[in-house]
Amino acid sequence: MTNLERFYRSVHGRDLQPWERQLAVRIAAALNTTTDDDFVVHLLLVYMSTNAITNMYNELVAARNGLAEDSRDLVQTIKSDLRRNRLLTYGLVGVAVVSLLGSVWILATVLSLSHDVTAGEARLAAALQGFERRSLGGSQRGPALDR
């Protein structure tokens, strides 16, 4: 068992994968040494770390781009909702104003009718009093004429 295999087994809890072993062999061949050399182990670890960092960076960039696009979509959706809701709000305010004007008109009509009824009652009461005076006056005249 080489230093590289021992290291992988102790750190990662597994044996080298075929592509990792092939990479270690290529690094050793480029350095004119064996895979048992500690420098090959360190270079392989640096490569693996750099590769992992690059993959994480790419995933972060993809996530950031996805969030930016989702954010733009959300802004567009909110703008369209606000535009639609603004028109709906103006429409509802218009309905409320028309309703308020209708209520004022109904109240004015009721008050006018109430005033007319009160005036009519006053005229009726005056007419009844006049009629009573006439009838009382006529009944007083009647016997006076008889005399």
C-alpha cells in the first residue's frame, strides 16, 4: 500500500477511485517519480482541493445567477401586480365615491321628503284649525242668526 492509498484510506475512508489513481500516475510521470512520493500526494491534494473549490464556485455563481433572474422575475411580477392593483384601486375608489354620492342623494331626498311632510302636516294642522274656527264661528253665527 502506497502513501497515497494510506492517506486516502485514513482521510476519506475509502480507496482511490480509478480516475484519482490515474491522475496520481500522470502527476508522478510528469515529475519523473513514483506515486509513493509525498510530493505527488500533496500535488494531488492541491489539485483535488482546487477542483472542489472551482466546483463550489461554479455552483455559487449558478445559484447567484438563478437568484438574480428570480429576483428580476419577482420585480416584474410585483410591478405588473401593482399596475393592475392600482387600476383596481382607482376603480374601487370610483365606486366608493359614486356610492357616497348616491347615499348623499338618498339622504337629501329623505330629508326633503321629511321636510315636505312636516310642512304638509303644518298646513294640514293650519287648515284643520281654520276649519274648526269656521265651524265654531259658523255654529256661533247660526244661533245668532236665529235670534
